[in-house]
Amino acid sequence: MGRNRSLANINANKSTYTAYRGREVNPKDRRYRTYNRPVMVFDETGSMGYLKSGVQDDRPEFVIVSAIILDRESFANVSSLFPKKNRAGFKYSNATAKDVKPIVEKLSRIDFTFSEIHRSRRNEAFMSNKDRIEFYVQSISELMDFNDPHTPFDVLIDAPPVNAVPELELLCAEKFENGMELEWFEVKSSYGEKILQVHDFVTGLTGDYINGIESDKSKTFDKIIEKRRFRAHRFGCDCEK
């Protein structure tokens, strides 16, 4: 997989990763970087802890959400609606319904679509760390294939909930070698990264929807639900709600 590379020769402790066209980045790449391409963004919501039979949880589903954003500047600028206090670390989870409503209203007018993979935490995919990494990376792979715009695009992944960066590095190289028109591929923290911060609201709302969470905040999902693209995947069928 990926230029004859393997996990054995990748730093297993990586928490971030940046590649350009499937390879390590050099200074010239950064100097001439542009941001005029679509960007595919990934984030997740919920615990990856295995949920034993009989144990109740308000959020039994783990959800990975991917958006393909055509107007990335407008999408990032939604962050201007965040409260000035702690703007760089503002999240859906600590937002009120009053905070969320104008954000979602603005998102509803922006050119993007999103889709998700969700899996019950009672599934065997959550029984061990190895299983969790495999499920997470395979889900990213499937969403990349599903959302592929078939034109040069970038990928931006919020810091994974499991130590999957080495596997994502291999995935990037493999996708590029197989003909996917990947330009920049980044795994990084959402702190201060406007596109990831705004996408956190799409992810949070989708997670609430999938888990059946009802609140004034979660009801705003109706404003963007028409941007959702439904799909199925090999781990089982995601059931349309």
C-alpha cells in the first residue's frame, strides 16, 4: 500500500500529518500553496468506547461526518458569528441554541454537502483499539470515495479520537496512487482552524440527529438537512432516519 510504505517505517506517535499529492511536504510546496480548490472535511462525534449489552447511553451511536465544501472562504467566515470570548476554541457542544441558530442559518446558504457513517457502539468494531482504528480509517476511506468531486481537492481531518495518523498517512498515499486527485491532505487540531471549527457544528447537529437527541439546539438541523447525502457502507447499512 502507498509507495511500498508500511506502518513499520512510520512514526507511530504522530498526532498531525501534512502531505502534498501523496508525499511529504517540502518548503516550495508551502510557498506556492493555494486555497481555490474544494476541501473535504472530516470530524466525528461520540465516544468510541464499547457499549456493553444492557448498559444505557444517551449517545449509543458513534458518528463520522464528512463535508465537501466548494466555497471554503464563505464556510470559514461563518466563524465570525462565534462569541468573541474563546472564539478559537468554540464548539457545538458548549454552544447554546441562541448561538447555533444564526450559524446554521448562514450555513444553509453556503455551497456544501455532507454525509456520515454511524455505527452502534455495541458493534464489535469498538471492542479493541485495533478494531476502532480499522473502523475509523475504513470509514474515512469510504467517505472519501463517496464524496470524491473528481476534480483536484484538499482533505482536512480533525485530530482523530484514536491514534490512527500512521494509517491515515498510508491511506493518503494509496488514494493518490490509485488516481484520486488529492492535493493537500492534512490531519490537525481544530483549535483556531476556522473550517474545522465551523464543520464541528455540522458534525454535532448530525450526531444529535442520529442519536435522537431532541433540544432547541438540535432542531436547527432541519435548516441544513437538505445538504445531507445518504449512503450505505460495508460495515452494514446506515439506516435513513
